Amino acid sequence: MYNKSSKTASEFINHEEILESLKWAEENKNNLELINKIIDEAKPYKIGNETHAKGLSHRSASLLLACVDETVWNKIFNLAREIKQAFYGNRIVIFAPLYLSNYCTNCCIYCPYHMQNKHIPRKKLSQDEIKKEVIALQDMGHKRLAIESGEDPKNNPIEYILDSIKTIYSIKHKNGAIRRVNVNIAATTVENYKKLKEAGIGTYILFQETYHKEAYEKLHPSGPKHNYAYHTEAMDRALEAGIDDVGLGVLFGLERYKYELAGLLMHAEHLESVFGIGPHTISVPRIKKADDIDPNAFDNGIDDTIFKKLTALIRISVPYTGLIISTRESEQIRRELLELGVTQISGASRTSVGGYSQTERPTDTEQFDVSDQRSLDEVVNWLMKLGFIPSFCTACYREGRTGDRFMKLCKTGQIQNCCAPNAIITLKEFLEDYASADTKKTGEALIKNYLENLKNEALKETLKNNLTKIDQGERDFRF
């Protein structure tokens, strides 16, 4: 039985409901009157100085995905752009993953860290090695990390993760500091989630991989991750433990994309129904080549056209969520997805354990192939020349604007009053401390243009004062 308010995985991600939704979508995919009505009702609207958008249900999104009318898809893409601009503006948050350990007791057949892979070097960073990695990341200009680790209770216990978080936050190198640590580790207990909360993490991230239970169990034939229900119910436990922000994601290519979109949106609806907040972020990775993993061995790969459709529909369906694209993808597809709703990207990523402190990018312990291998400076410059504001902001997390407090601001568009000036401040820090001459020139022109067009005079004056203080060597201002 489908029940989005249930805390049982098989009820809030209900197989029969997904199949019925897909069947209904297929039956109505040529009903242009209904489709256009859904699109019109999803448009952002104003109430006073607030911006709202109702989003799409999993059924409505499934119907739009089934439609093949090109005129309809032009409307969908335009709506995704409109919603992105209304709620997030031109800013793009930048982060980097930090791999702590590739020891793992699971047998996930799409991941080279699976325990049956006997030739991949196994490595776990010591706290001293973590310091070297963090300093290397700080020297690029990063302020926000997502730590990653294989699931291995012996080699990577929760105590190791907690010690690593403490180490990361403790390192202040030159003007560098990691101000937010997001955590992407295996599903765990309420008690352990409480410990992560106490450690001061930002978002807890866990990819579902696939919402199709039968496929999930085949893809995870052994190891603790084999337990579909325990994995799928992890976000409930994290939120119950007091973690404010959680991030969802599927690995597109493992199962049929229409099924995955419905399941992903049902998960967001469930979190909204039970906790009053949806996912803080949604990630959209595609399966990529890595060590002994061949993406062509999977039957459900999606091309760029489908990928863009999925991204646009997620943006429209969950207008408040941060939408993440990683360096798995090429510069070209990342650019196209930035236009359709992506609000966060990784930059200069290395997906190997201990990769940042080495001069050359190591490939022997990579979790997946990195398609976009540009430096952080190059990515920042590229974003600005595309008309975006690169942001290293972590202010909401440190000002307590998380969970329902963040969602209230984001769902009304008010978050832009904080985020845009904070993006400018952190961009200015980057320009002063890390940027090349060309990037600094481009960034200074962007900041000047932003100030000239800022209507709020009080905000403009405060921002100008903060920027002057950054010129004088002070750091870490935030709205």
C-alpha cells in the first residue's frame, strides 16, 4: 500500500504506485491539455515580495517525462530556467569531495571499491594525511567539502569519521579554512547520526543508487548495503537524530530512468510529509567507467538528451532543492545543466584516496573517472564568463539557517537576500587569496557590476564595507 507518511520503505517508495504512475503517464502522454495545465500550475508566482512554486508530484513529473512533443519540452526547459532564476539566481555553489578510505565490505557491482576487487590498492588516510589533503584543498580556495568513505566497520568506524571531521575543521592554513563538511557515508544508526550532528556536519548525503528493490538487491548481492529497507529509511533516522539537512540521489544508468525519477520524487514527498522539509540537495550522477567497472555492461544508460530532461524535471518538481552535478560529467554537459537547474558543482575533484596532496592526479584508487579535470581557478573563471556567480558560501549552516529555517526562506525566494551577497563576499576572498590574474580581473568586473545593479542601498553599503575590509586582509564576513 502506498503511503507517503509511512516510515516503512516499501510503503513510501511503493513499487505498485510507481508502476501505476508510469502506466498512467504513458496513457496520457498525448493529452496536451492536461500537460499544459500541469506546466502552467508549476510556474513560480508572487505573494507580496515572496516567490512561490508548487512543484510537481511524482505522477505529474512522470507524465511530462513521457511526453515527446518538442513544443512541450521547450516549455519545460524554459520553466526550469525560470524556477532556477527565481529561487537561486545566478549563483553556483562550489565544493570538492574528499575520499578518506576505500576499504569496503560491500559487493556493489557498479563500484570499484567492492570487496571482491583484489587488485585495487586499499588505502585509509591517517589524520596527518587528512591534514595534507585539506591544506591542498585550502590552497586551491575550497571552503566546503563532502567526505566520502567505503563501508567497513573495522577500518572506517564512526569514530574514524568523527576524528576526521574534527581534524578537517581544525586546520587553518594561511587564509584557508574548511567551513562546512558534508558527509556521504553508509546508512547508519540514529545514535551514530546524533554523533555526526554533534560533530557539526552540514548535509548528510546518501545516494539511493536505485529505488527498484529487486534491482537494488541484485546490484548489492552481499554486504550491509544489501538491506534495501535499512538503506532507504536512512534519511528518516538521520532527521530523527537531529541532522537538519539531507541529500538524496540516484545513480542513473542502473535501472530504468522513468522508474528512478518517480522513486526519487516519492522520497522527497515522503520527507516533506513526515518531517516538513524535503531534501536539501539532490544529486544526479550517471554511472561512469572506473577500474574494473564498465558502464556499457549496464542496460539502462541514459544519453545527454534524457539527462537534460531529468534535470529540468527535478528542478521543477522540487524547486527549493540544491541540485548537484559532479565532475563525472564533461564541461559541455555541465554547462548545459547549469542552465536547466543545477545550483552546485564540484571543482578540481580527485576521487582517489589521498589524491589532492599529490602533484599528478592518481588513478589507481579512483572511484570513478573524472571527465572535467580543470583546476578550481579555471572552473571559477569559466562560471563567471558564463554569467554565474561562483559561491563558496557556508553562511546559512553557520548562522543556523538549516532544516525548516532554511526551507522557509528558500521556498519563498527570500534566501537570495542572504545568498547573493554572501556569494559575492566569498568570491572576493577567492579572488584575493587564490585567483590567477585573469580570473581576478573577471571577478572584479563581476562584483562591480553586481554592486551597480543592487537596489537595496543599505545592503549595498554594508557589502561595500565588507569588501573593503577583505581588501585590507580581514576574512569571513557573512549575512
